[in-house]
Amino acid sequence: MYDLIVIGSGIGGLTAAAWIARHQKKVLVLEANHLPGGCCSSYPRKGYVFEAGATTLIGFDEYQPLYLLQKVIGFSLVKNELNPSMTVWLDGKSITRTKSFEEWLEISAQQFGDEEGIKKFWRLAWKLSNIVWKISGSNLRFPPTCFRDLLYLALQNNPRDAFLLKYAFLSTKTILKRFGLENHSEFLRFIDEQLIITAQNTAENTPFLFAAPALCYTHYSNYYLPGGMITLPKALIREYRLQGGEIKMKRKVVSIKLNNKNIYQVIDHKGQSYESHNILSNIPIWNLPEITEGKINKWTKTQADKQRNYWGAFTLGIVMQDELPDNLTLHHQFILPVNQHIPICNSTSVFVSISAKGDTIRCPVGERVLSISTHAENPEKWFRKKESYFQEKNLVENYIIQLLEERLPGFKKDLILFIQSATPVTWENWTYRKWGTVGGIPQSLKAPVFLMKGSLTPFPGFFRCGDTVYPGQGIPGVALGGIIAAERILTRMKIKK
Ligand SMILES: Cc1cc2nc3c(=O)[nH]c(=O)nc-3n(C[C@H](O)[C@H](O)[C@H](O)COP(=O)(O)OP(=O)(O)OC[C@H]3O[C@@H](n4cnc5c(N)ncnc54)[C@H](O)[C@@H]3O)c2cc1C
């Protein structure tokens, strides 16, 4: 009998598990894969270490979720700060996204024109972004579900920040129009593509309240993790275990049900059964109908059906001989020319991250590992392909290699030592996420972050976290969701005493 069973060792689940374990609670994490971290992980192959998904890391600045987590649970992590954090390639321009906001205003003026509207747009985004981070970390009862939560929020917040709310219902496009930028097509494309990698939606549909921190992502401390992103989940597990937490790998949960004593019974694929008064699901909403029963099943089905808007990813891992320029940024976004898109995926930009020179955990000196990703629309369609699967996979792979050859300085096809690519089918095999969906629920005006479902469900003791729960995707997002879920669970545990 456990105090809590966490299903999945994504960053959301591990954050919550580590947060609760330090309260001398008996916590068990069940993970289907042989490696932890889900979309924020790394895996060894052919002597190299490849990134599974995420490659950029923020969240350690004051008020941000990983700052809070580190302060509370004190995990240690080797991380190197990157500045500039990213280069965006657009129509022959290379646009450097610096950490310094003031420097960025200068760069933006050089690249897009010294228009007052552009400066005003960025200044508003930066102002909102800083307030959003400050507020989100101190509102651990969000979204509110009862009078006590509302009271807590009222006491916790400064009424002067209430003006923020209106930006949850205004699209980024509306704000761009307000500053006279609606016809600046180059700037609009830049904003759309920066939003698609952070908010999973474009300016037309992304509420400005979410877009502001998403667009200002590069102005916070960005880190590179030597050895790969897996060092983050591993650091959390180390701390969690020190507090007595238990984790079982290669245990896929196949059933969750509430028995007649009001205890949750969880069964893994080997038939082993575990019991607890509290369950925390760190898996996407779309996975839950398959493993739940009765009323919980009905509810998860309804919730999953409401969210039919999702992305998949097409990713590549490449090892190449290192002929890249020494001063090359580690992260790059390549925006495709107008009216072009990646075949089959229908995406219009490609994100490339390069292992740091001298990161010999990932590859020998003289070689570099490239992690490449692009959005893939309708991920389900990859599951219906039979004969055409490998042909279409090769088509996308070849298109992306061609693009890199044309646009990434120092990259040549002949320098490739090893290459592998992954479709949504591969993603489902790796993360067990239904249809290989990634990136959670795209931010949209119909479902602004404020109205997203939080960690509470109608079933006492059944909680959720991860990228299909408030505040949504991204490492800092799911870490915040994990902290909120943990606080909710601790409240219930105290009530139960
Ligand atoms: C290609 C790509 C690039 C990205 N880049 C970035 C980036 O640069 N920066 C950033 O901040 N974010 C990035 N993200 C987003 C970020 O990685 C995710 O939002 C975040 O890691 C999701 O965490 P999660 O808590 O939802 O759990 P997940 O990562 O979804 O992990 C869930 C875990 O549950 C396990 N599991 C599933 N089903 C079961 C079951 N039945 N039983 C037991 N275990 C189960 C899985 O194996 C997995 O380990 C990227 C995502 C992708 C896909």
C-alpha cells in the first residue's frame, strides 16, 4: 500500500514524486520505458548519446518552476548557460536571439526595421512575460476549483495584476494589429514560427498572455546539459530516491481501477498489482481511456474527445564529422520560404540542436550529434501507412538533409557518420503516447491557459499532471504542473489524516 502511485516518469511526474517524497510519504513511480524522462530524455545508440525530444532548457531563473524545485528539493545538475540561445534563419537572414532584452530590441530593429510598433510589441511581451512567471510560481492552487482556492488566489495576488486577464482572451494577432504590424509579413512569419515551437500554435490562435512568455523564452537563462537532457530526470530521481522514493522501470500500467474499499488498484503489464489512496497520472489524456474503468473511464473519454487538436513530431538524430564553425550557436530554427512546407508533415520550420563541442559523453572529439525536429500534422496518418511508410519517412528525411546542406553553415551530407529518423509511430513506441502525440494541447483562444483542466479530477485521489494539464507543455510548464499537483495531493493527504 503506497501513499501515492505516479504513472510515468516524465518531468511532471518526477517533479511531483520528488516534492512529495520529502514529506516522508511512501511514493512509487511506475515507468513503462527502460529510461526515464519521456519527451525530455536521451538514449545511447552506436556509442553516441541522442536526445529524445527536448533540447533547450529554461526555468531556473527566480520565480520559475525549476528554481522553485531546486530551492525546495535541492537537486544538483551540471548545466552550462548558453548565450545567445538560438539563431533563427529567415529568408537569408540569420537572426540572433540574445539573452539581453535590450540587445534583442536592437537586433530586432536591424532585422525587421526600426518601427516603433515592433519595439512596443516586444516591450509589452517582456513586461507580461515577467509578470506571468512571477505570478504562476506563487499561484499553486491554479486553476481554482473551490471557494478556498479563490480566497487563496485573492490573498496571493496583487489586484494591480488583474489587467493581465484580458490578454488571455486577445490573440497575438490582435496585439500585432494594435501596433500596426498586421501587414509586416516577414515579422508575422517570424512570430508564427517562434510560437509554433513554444505554444504549438500561430499568432492568430495563441492568446497573448501565453505568447508573451513563449516569445521571450530566449531572454531567460537557457542551459545546455552535458551528457544530454536525461541528466535532468536522473537528477530528480537521485534526489527522490534519497528521500526514500521507489521507481520501477519497464512497468507499463495497463489498468487503473477503484475497488469497493475506495482504494485505487494499479496493474502493470506483468500482472503485478499495487494499491494506493492516491494516483497521479503523468500520461496524456488521450492514453487514459485505454487503462481506466467505470466512471473514470467515461470521464477520461469525454475529456480526450474534447481535445482533438494535437501535433506529432518527426525527429532525426545525426552524427557528423565536426566541420561546423567554432562560433556557431547550438540551437537553430530554419524557417522555410513562403509557400514551402516539409512533405507529409506540412510544417514550415525545422529546429536543430547541436551537441556542445567537447561533450565527450555524447560523441568523441571531432564529431557532433545533431537533434532535429519538425511538427507533424495528423500524427495518426503515420499509423495507417503500410507500403508507403518507409518511402514517406525517407522523403521527409531527405528533404530535411537537403535543407541543412543548403542552410546550416559547415553541414555537408558527406560528413554524416550515422543517421536515424523517428515518425509519430516511433514516438509512440518510445513514450507510449497515443498516436505519438507530443507538445500537449496547443494554446488557443478557445482553450486559453486559464481555462485548461488542472490536476484535480472529479475522482478524489485521482490527480493528473504533464503536458495535457495546466499550464501545458515545455519543461518549465510540466514542472510547474507537477508542483501544483504535488501541493494538491499533500492537501488531500493532510485532510485524510
Ligand atoms: C521533439 C520535441 C522537442 C521538444 N523541445 C523542447 C524544448 O526544447 N524545451 C522544452 O522545455 N520542452 C520541449 N519539448 C516539450 C517537453 O519535452 C515536454 O512538454 C515534456 O517533457 C513533457 O513532460 P510530461 O511530464 O508531460 O511527460 P512525458 O514526457 O510525456 O513522459 C511521460 C512518461 O510516461 C511514461 N508512460 C506512458 N504511458 C505509460 C504507462 N501506461 N505506464 C507507465 N509509464 C507510462 C512514458 O514512457 C514517459 O516516460 C519538446 C517535445 C518534443 C516532442
